Amino acid sequence: MSTTPDTGSREVDSKGLKGGALGLVSSIVVGVASTAPAYSLAASLGFIVVGGSLVAGVKAPGIVLLAFIPMYLIAVAYQELNKAEPDCGTTFTWASRAFGPVTGWMGGWGIIIADVIVMSNLAQIAGSYSFTFVGGFGLPGVAALSSNTVATTIAGLLWIALMTWICYRGIEISARVQYVLLSFEVVILVFFAVFALARVYSGTAEPYSLVPQWDWFNPFTLDFGQTIAPAMLTAIFIYWGWDSAVSVNEETKDPGKTPGRAAVISTFLLLATYAVVTVAAVAFAGVGDKGIGLANPDNSGDVFSAIGPTLFGGGVLGSILMTLLGFSILTSASASTQTTILPTARTSLSMAVYKALPEQFARMHPKYLTPTWSTIGMGVVSAVFYLIFTFISPSLLLALIGSIGLMIAFYYGLTGFTCTWYYRRTLTKSFRNFVMRGVFPMAGGLMLAFVFVYGLYNFAQPDWLLDANGNNVTIFGIGAEAVVGVGGLLLGVILMLIWRLRRPHFFRGETLPRRTHAEEEVA
């Protein structure tokens, strides 16, 4: 396998990707865009406010702050592991080095299945908001199609096809598209927050509006089991995606440093964005369970659409601002659709290079320098899963956030443990190593392991998730979120065993042998 040197002394295995195409800013844009900030807040903030059996209420900003902690700790793990081996397989490659091929393969599968499943959710949102946006220009008939399952499914499939094509055409055009989509999204979110807070502080808000308090950022007055833990399961979802900045490491300038820095910076930018917007939404809408209150279950699917008409008012200006707010969610979902394809294609590329997947997935386009089979395959598989989930029941799409949360906790947590174990023999060389490569990643891994176990137990309850008609969303009598989450991981086990029987080279450690950081330094 050929190698290309980075700016330091370390060499990076070249898989044919276009090296040096992205700088720090581009990598940050990819990392932030992957989280879909506008959509994530619109779909999750109501659930964070409600929490579990006891509402989090005005402490929602505190929950958002608390969820940042494990995300930052795992971002540090990514940064440190990327320094040792900037490989686009990320968790797959690193866990294979630290724990062996079986653990590594499942880590890679965790990334792939989480991304494939979330594409169903993103495609549905992009499809629905396409009609909402166009209908906002005085076309109520078009807007009505946003609730038509057939129409939104077709539109969602078209979005998957479009974003797959953009990713196929090259990393640079993908980055340019992200600049445009993310810029619009962030500008609208900031405008929403400033407008809402201005009305609150000027006294022109609603009677139920609240003046922000610093105490809102302290979640520790809440009950852990009944409020904090359930709300955290949702809050972690809104941060997920920053690792895409690391998955394009082989296409960045200074691949050993830039991707890790981008990941850490992305988490802080997300924290700032989420904190400001959450405070603004809680302050203006309040946390009541009536009207536009954030605890109203009718608003949980899209809090921005519930708040917007009251916040912006009627008339032409209000209609324009509502249309732009809806468009920000559309751009958010579409941008995340694209940046979800990128890491999945590169994970499967790396797995194929090391013979953990069929070698066809390692094929590269000679002109665009993108993985052909991996990119197109991600689009096709995502479309198939989207059709399956929609065919079974559109309500099943509600189960995806929780099930994806389980997969996030699985492979993020695994990355934390991998970092500590990989560096175990050099942790005591310096205080920095002990903290940044030992304490922080291990703490993040343990937090997410707890989230996984706690979430699995609760998601398995038949009455955990209800559809719009108040019916339990279950599969075989078990909570759908648990079934989809665990079922996705078990599917990986089955595929791994089949591939191990057919091509055992990777599983024998022949293509990606285990090693520690100390052994690498000696080598």
C-alpha cells in the first residue's frame, strides 16, 4: 500500500483520497453541519424540556450543557487517536489496533448503521420541509403535501440521490455546498435567538415568557433517574456528527492535527449555539404544556414551527420570517444528509482496504478521487432503509432518534475506551498524557456506557414511545427504539460472522494488526 507523508514525520496510508483538499475551517464546517443544528433543536428541544417522568423545564439549558461534557471528552479521544493514526476509518481502525479485529469491525459497523438509519429521518424531514418551504410562497396546496407520506417519501429519496451525487463528485464541491447551507442555517438560528430575547427583555413578549436566569444552567437540582438521564439521551443526539470532521482526515492539510482540532472546536461551537438558542426558546415560549409552551407534546416534533407564528407575528414580514425559519431546517437536514454520507463512505472505504469488507468498496474514482462503491452504496442502502421504515409505519421514524442514540453511545464510548487502552503504556510519561489520553477518554467512555445501558432499559418499555394517536410504538411488543437500536448492532454481528467465514484475513490480524502507542514509537 502506498504512503504519502503529512507535514510531520508520520506517514499516512493513502487510499486514493484527495489529500490536502480541506483546511481547518472547512473541516469545522463539515463537523458542525453534520449535526444539523437547526433540525436537531427543532426536533429535540421539546423532548429535552419534558425530560422523563418529571419535566426538566427551565433547566433545559443545563441539560444541554451537561450533555456537552461526554461529547467533549470523546472529541479529545478522537483528537489523540488521530495524532497516532490519521485514518479515515477512525473508530474501526483505532479499535482494531487496540482491541483486535472483532471489536474494530463492530466499531466501524456502529458508524455505518447509525448513519444509514439517521438518513431515513433526515430524508423524511428534508422531504417534508421542501413542500413547506415552497408552499410558503402562497401555495397552500403544495404546503399540504408536507403531511402526505407518498409525496414526502419521494422528495426524501430525491434528496438522498442529490446529496449522494454531490459527495460522489468530490470532497471540495461537498465542502463548498456545506459552506452555503451551514451559513444560512446559522444566520437564521442566531436571528431567531436574538429576536426572541429582544422581545423578552423589551417587555413585548408574551405573558408566559420568562426572563433568563443563570440558574437555568444548573441541572443538578433535578432528579437524576426521572429527569436528567432521560433528557440526556436526547441531548446527546443533538451533538452527534462532529466526528465527520475526523473522518475526512486523509483529505485535510496536516491530517495528524487539523481534524482533531476541528472536532474539538466543533463541539464548543455547537455548545454555544445550542445554549443561546435553548435559552431564547425557553425564555420566549415558556415551559408550559399549553399553547406554544415547550412542554406541550403537540410541539415536540418541531418547536420552531410552534413558536414562530407567535414570535414573528402575522402579515407579510411574519410570513417571510416563518418561511426562512422553515428553510433553515430544510438546509439543516439536507446538509446533514450530505455530511452523513461522507463519513460512512470513508469508513467502508477503510474497512475494504483492510479487507474487512468486500474489496469493491475500496474502488476510487480516478478523476474525483472519491470512493465510488462506498458513496453510491451508502445512498442506495439509505434509500432502501428509508422505504422499509416508511412502509412498516411512518410512526417508526419517531423511534429512530432513540435507537440512533444507542448506536452513538456504543461507538463513541468504544472510541473513549480505545484511546485509553491504546496509550496505556505511555500514559505516565507526562501529566498531559495521563489526563488527555487516559482520564478524559475513559470518563467519556464510562458516561456513554451508562447512557447506553440506561437508554436500552427504558427504550425497551412498551409505553416509552407513543405515536400521534397515543398508541405505543413497539416491535414484537418491545419498545421500537430498543429493537431498532439493538437489532441494528446484531445485524452487524451476523454480517461480520458471514464475512469472517468468507474472507478471514482481516480477522486473523493480517491486514490491520494490533499494537499500542509504545510499540508504534519503537517501530
